[in-house]
Amino acid sequence: MTRHGKNCTAGAVYTYHEKKKDTASSGYGTQSVRLGKDAIKDFDCCCLSLQPCRDPVVTKDGYLYEKEAILQYILHQKTEIAKKMKAYEKQKKALKSEGQLESKSEERKRAEKFKQRENNIVSKPSKSDFVASLIGGGSDTGASSSSSALPSFWIPSLTPEAKPTLLKKPSKTVLCPMSGCPLKMSDLISVRFTPLDPSLDRVALLTRQDRYVCAVTKDTLGNSVPCAVLRPSGAVVTMECVEKLIQKDMIDPVTGDELKEKDIIPLQRGGTGFAGSGVDLKAKEARPVMQA
């Protein structure tokens, strides 16, 4: 193989680079791409809007949201659940009415069979019975023709094989968009970041890369620094501060309240772009696969 192996097309070996290039251009096969730092949100950004939070709140699982964005999400989900529940109740009533109609039709068929058996017992029907049977038969055929309509075979939804899809009963619980766990408004905890320079306004603070510090040790916070939120005060501290200082006395250093294990919420953060950060930074796209 020549020196420029990646661009060589006359080689006898189908290289990994050629295979990857052909897979990307063909539109088939699952592709995986490693994300860089530009594709990862900062630790102080909302998981929905991906923008720095003005009024941040955190869930018990450690996911940070803008308060306005997460409240709009919860209200939207409740509206969608109410719509699905209404459609499910409508379907339930329709199925119930269909079941009642079927039971009535079965009773009617049984009564007709019984009449036919009784009529067969009579050896010679009278003229009045013959006229009554003709009148009754004509009305039954008219009713049956009006009630049952022939299917339109040229319309896919009206073919005999087409059946309406049954809706499942929707769940009434709102789920977190990140963790998938049940989410309530009462579970949201307000977060207070300690700015690096309190004299700066919000616009000037957002232009800086290092914006916030630990509320106790004043260490700079970032995606490479594990952080935690204290439930009573909402202060953000580093995990190093939690392990070395706070867990000894289990007292909130800001408010002085006693802490429990559930009051220390590890903050979910993005990666740093390095493989050693311990965060899976791969994005996969599942596409159709050609099988021989």
C-alpha cells in the first residue's frame, strides 16, 4: 500500500477507513460519533433550554432546570395526559356500546331460531300466518340492509382486515425528561449559585468561563469539578467539601440546619471532552441495516 493509504483506492485490502466512509455515505448501518466539548452543556445550564439558568431548580436526581421551562413542561405533560385520558374514555364507551349491541343481536338471533323451530312443528300453515311471515321477513331484510353496509375495498381503512388500534390507558404521572422518574412540582429544589465576582451583573457574568465558586471553599466550579446541592439552603458546594467538611458534622454551613443523606444531592454535570472524565461522550444514530 502506498504512503497515502487513506486516499488510496487501488489497494487489495478493504480498509477500516474506507468501510467507515462508505457506511456514512450509503445511509445504512448504525453510526457512532464521539462528542467534543462544544456539544456538551455546562453544569449551570438548563437540561431543557440548554441556556444558563436565571432561576435554577434541581430535582432529587440532580438534574438542573430553569424554573419557568420545567413548569411549562409539567403543565404541557398534564394537558397531554388529560387529552389521552379523554380519548381512552371515549373508546371505552364505544366498546361498551358495541358489546351491548352484540348481546342484543345474539338474543334476537336466538328468538328467530326459536320461532323457526316452532313454525316447523305446524304441519300446514294457515293463510294469515303466511302473510304475516312475508311482512315480517320484508321488514327484517330492510333493517338488516340498513344496519349493515358493505365495506369499500378500495379504501384501506375500510377493508375487512383493517381494525382500529386500541388505545392503552395512559399513566397520570409526569416523568422527568432526563431521568424518566416521576416528577412533581413539590420535588423541585431552588438552587443558589455563588458568583465568582458579586460586583458583576448577569450579562458580564455569563461572558466569563469561570462564573461560580463553591459556597464554602470558594473553589471554582466547572464541568470537571463534581458538585452537590444542599437541600435546606440550596447552596452549591464541591463534592470534596462534602466529603472532607460537611459529612463530619452533617450540618448545612450556610443555614446551620441538620442534614441527612438525602439532603445532599449530587449535581449532574456534562463531560469535559476528555476520555478520562468518566462520562460516556458517544452519540449513536440507528439506521437501516442491509442483511444478506
